[in-house]
Amino acid sequence: MKTILPQSRFLTFVFLIANLFFANVVFGQTVTLDQADLDYAPGETVIITGTGWHPGEIVGLQVDNITNPNIDCGPVTPQPHELWTVDADADGNFTAYWYVNDCELGADLLLGAYGNLSGFTYEVFFTDAPKVLSVAIGSQTPSPVTAGNNASYAITVFRGSGSGSSGAFTANLSITTTLPGGTSVSFSPSPVSFTSGDSSKIATLTISTTGSTPAGSTSFIVKAATSASDFAESTATLVVGGGNSAPVLAAIGNKNVNEQSALNFSVSASDQDLPAQTLTYSLDAASVTAGMTINGSTGAFSWTPTESQGGATYPVTITVTDNGTPNLADSETFNIVVAEVNDAPTGTDNTVTTNEDTDYTFTTTDFGFTDPNDTPVNTLFAVKVTTLPANGLLKLSGVNVTLGQFIPVASITAANLKFSPATNSNGTPYTSFTFQVQDNGGTASGGVDLDQIANTMTINVTSVNDAPSGADNTVTTNEDTDHTFTAVQFGFTDPNDTPLNTLLAVKVTTLPANGLLKLSGVNVTLGQFIPVASIIAGNLKFSPATNSNGTPYTSFTFQVQDNGGTASGGVDLDQIANTMTINVTSVNDAPVFTKGADQTKLEDAGAISVPGWATGIDDGDPELTQTLSFTVTNNN
């Protein structure tokens, strides 16, 4: 309905909203409409009368839609915003007509009048108000309604407040949305009829259901209309109970999780049964893997796959079941893919042993690699050296290993990782270094391929006997006199052993060409070992041949032997024979002869000569030529 305000109200209105509308009004010119309240409904014709204009003056009239200035009302004449004219009669009066279009329902409108002679503008503000103000819908009775029965609602239609809605009119009732299958609709009464004194009218909506009407809730809209543009709407809900309907499980979809990581999610379901039923969530027993759980009330699923469960796909079926009669259910089978995540391997402290002056070649087993937390287990990939040995050298293919270097397992397998102790050094322990083992599992998905705790490789170096040393020597004895050897005469030293070893024996490697070497009176044989105790006891002697001497007189060779033994490849025998030279000093021997027969001489007979009386005369020293003299003595 359009409301055109009378002049007095319009002037008051203009003054109140002077920032929006301006009127140039000269008293004497008027424009009036044909209803006191100036309310009009779509389809009505507004009678516009004017007075006080110049005789024969052309008056331009225009109606503007203030609410929606750009509205297009279609093929109607005149359109809002269109200017049309009327001619004032000889008395300065005119009558004009304006058709109220449906498109202006509820709009604020402005009527303007302009005279071509007076130049004055006259404006009247009016509105278009509907006949139907609103619709109210009461609650459903009964609720829920059992399929095959009827549900009813009280429908109240309220009249609009404008003068254009006054008087009698009818409003048709309808439902403008789709109801569930198997339903039909009726209104009583329909249409509802208003008399001039009715502010509202009540009707009853009946929705009839059949056995095929599904259970559930459905929203619908009730419309009360006097025309296509004069209507009001309201929304209500149809609730149908009855037979049990299966719940519907919301889509779950496949899941992914790393081994040893928690997978938590919640499933949900809907159920159209009313009143609402209790839904219970469960895992299909055939698909449950160890550790999987679901909260039967909330649908919260939880699982933390173990290490052994990594690297596999697990089909899981979740079912939701209602408590209707009979119990109905819905389920979904989906896959949980558990990614294999590498766990750190483990090394082991170890002690290895090598001999003095001998490299130690490492093997992969020396590092004690295990992978207890991965299934399948990974293998050794490399060894990281985290500290270097304090003594000796750790070498890879002959090159010193550096701090933090990774030693590939292939290099260890190829025997290229070695430890070299310092020359002639040993100890238990001798030195150590630390290491971390690395497996071939990689670091994808947060995996760890390096042992997080360094292990210690302790190296023992076993003392190995080094050969002792003897010394060449010269000893001197007198002719026909034995020489008794002492231990020091063999020049024993042990320069390469710590602690030093001591003399154990002397090996005779060649015999003297002259004279005899004897042990406890028995000739020494070639290669015989003479115990040091026998030497200390004075039992090793050299006897020159009778009446022989010389410088040098003779010699023999020997090798000293220490008490370090030959364990672990030790050498206890000097590897180079030494020479013992023996000088025999010549000593003068008494001459000898053989006397002849005793001789008798008369007293005072004078000297006698006995030729050949002394025979076998020898000066005792065959190596010398000496002069002999005889002296006759009288033993009287």
C-alpha cells in the first residue's frame, strides 16, 4: 500500500529530514491525494489534485522510488521517475492519476509537482504498505507424527498497518517448499478472509502422512499472499517418527601415520529417527590390529602403531549401530597406512687386541652393530669416528682418519680400516677412540640412522718380545790354561723391550777351530744352547791345545737368547751371530831330556866323556828355538 502524506505532515517531515529532501513551497499552490491517510496498495490508482496554479499552467508530475531508485517496474505507464504533465484549468486546478505498481510494495515514494510558469516545486512523500504483515506458525501436533497419521499446525495471518490494507481482503495459503514423499497438505479455511475489523485470521494446516513417508525432520515454508507482491512467509518443521531408519556414518577415508606415532581422529554419524536414538561406534573384530581402540560413545579412534607394525597397510572397519528395533548399522572400511620410520641403531663398547708393532685390522663385527627397534632390521652403513685415539694412529687406506669422519662399511669389509701402535709400545689398555654406528635406514619421516650414544673401542697392545743383541768380544787365556766364560763376556743387551728381558742362554753357532769349548767338561756341540745358569756357575770353558798359543788363537760364533719368549711372534734370539775371539798367550815350558845310565868314576880319575848319555833333549817350546845349557851338580 502506498501512503501519501498530507501537506501538513509532509512539511513537518521535510523539516525533520532536511538533509535528505528540500521543498520549495509557496502557499497557494497545493497538491492533494484522495485518501486521508494516503496509504495505497498495489493495483490501486492514486487521484492527484492540484489547486492554486496559474490558469492553463503546465504542471510536471513525477513519482520517485526513494528506497530503490533504480527499480524497473516493467511495461507500466507511467514508470516511477518518468515525468508526465497535466494542464491546469482556467481556475488553476488540475486532476491527475498514478497507478500503484506491484514493484513498489513497501517502498518510500516521493511525488513532485513543478509549474512551468510559477517555477515552484511541490513535493509529497508517501509509502506503499502491504496488506499482509506476517504469518505465525504454531507447534506441530503431535510431534513427532507417526507415519500414516496427520500433523496439524495453527496458522495466524496478521493484517498490515497501512490504510491501504484496511477493508476486506483475502489471503491465499500455500506451502512453497517440498515435503517428504507420501504427504499431502490442506489448509482450513483457505483462503482466509479479512473483514475491515480483523487484525488477524487463524487457519489450520494439516499435513497427512502415509506409511511410505520416511522418518526424519523436514523444514517447510508457509506463504500467505494477496498478490504476487503482497505476501508474508514463515518457516516450520515436520517431524515424522515411526519405523527405525539406519544411521549414516560420515565418510572417513584412508589415514596415514608413522610407526610409533599416535593416530587420533573421531568419526561421526547421523540418524533421522526421532526421538533421537543412541548411536554406538565399534571396530570390526576381524580388522582390529593390536592397540586400536574406539570410544563407543564419541567415536574417538586411537592407535599408536608399534615398530613392528610399520611399513604395512591395515584395513579397518568402523561400524555405527543404533538402538532401534531392530538395531540398524552403517559401516565403512578404510586403510591405515603405517610408514616405516627408521629407529637409531646401537653399537657396543668393545676391546680389541693387537701385538706390539703389529697393525690391527678392524672388522664390522668389532663395532657391535645391532638394530633392535626396526622390523625388518637395517644393516650397518658406516661408522662415525667421534674421538681419535690418544696413542697410535687410526688409518683408512693408509691415510689418517679425521675427527667426525664416516667410515663406509665397504671400506671396513675391505680391511682398509687399521690401527697402528707406535713402534715398540704396548699397554693394557693402550688407547681408545669413540664411535657411532650408522644404519642404512635413512632419515625419512623423521627417522634416525645414527646411534645417539657414542661407544668406546678400547685397544690393547700386547708386548711382543724383541730380539736381544749380543756383542763381539775377545778374551785371553794363557797357554795350556782353560778360559772360564762369564755372562757379561757375551755382551747381552735388550734395547727394544720395556721392561728389559735378561739373558737366558747362549747359542753356539760355530765351534772354535782350535782348542775345545766345553760345558761341564763335555765338548760343546754345534748349535747347543748354553744356559746362563751354567755360565754363571763357571761351567763353560775353553781349553787351548797343549803348548799352543796365538793372537788370535781361535774363535767361535754365538747368538744370545733372552727370557722374553716367542709368544705372539716374539723373538728371543739375536738374529745376528756375534764372534768370540780367543787369544792364547804363550808361556815358557821347561826343557826336557832323557838321561843315560849312571856312570862310575874313580876318585881322582879325572874328567870322563860319555857320548850320547843325554837323549830326547827338548826345549819345551816347539814354537820357539831356544838355546839349552846343562849344568852338572853334585848332590853330595
